[in-house]
Amino acid sequence: MNRMHSMALVALFATGAATAQTAAPAAAPAATPSAAPSAANCPKPDAHPGRLASDNQRRGWGKEVTAWETCMKKYVAEVSAKADEAVKTANAAVARSNAAVDEYNVIVKNLQAQQDASVK
């Protein structure tokens, strides 16, 4: 490869890299760990009162379990929503990366074809 082709390739790659950097959207700031929901915020039910407990004790325990279950389902839904958002963001980044690699491959293939044509 002669010097002119080398310089053209370097200029082309530098331009492509600058374009790729400016074309990418700004990353969303990461959530602070203290702002993340926590399963610790869901009050855990007491131990089962046992078979000798009164009906009122068993009903009270059942209400505690139901409240804990509702809280945990809400927590899991919040965490799942955040995970889904992170997966979508990652998939979009992978797609952009793959598109950039494909574009690079096409350009390099064209440049190699031009070089091969000029050598013959």
C-alpha cells in the first residue's frame, strides 16, 4: 500500500470515528444505589403462629403475608422494568456497533478493491 492510500485510510477512519462518537446519544446517568428500590422495605411476616394459634392470630398472620407478598410483587415489577430498560439500551448499543462494523467492512472492501485495481 503506498503512502497516499495509507493517508487516505487514516483520514477515513478518523472521520468515521469522529462521526460515530458524535452520532451516539448521550448515555443516561446511572441510578444511584441509594435510590434503588429494596426488598428490605417490605416488612417480612412473623413466623407462622403454629397449629395451636387462635383464628385471630392466623388471620393476622395471613394479612401480614398478603401485605408482604403485595410489596414484593411491586418490588419485583420495578426491578424487572429497570432490567428491561437496560436490556433495550444494551441491544440498541449492540445494533449501533454492528452497523458501524458493517459500514467499516464495506468501506475497507471498497478501498481494497480500489487498491487492487490501481496495482494491476
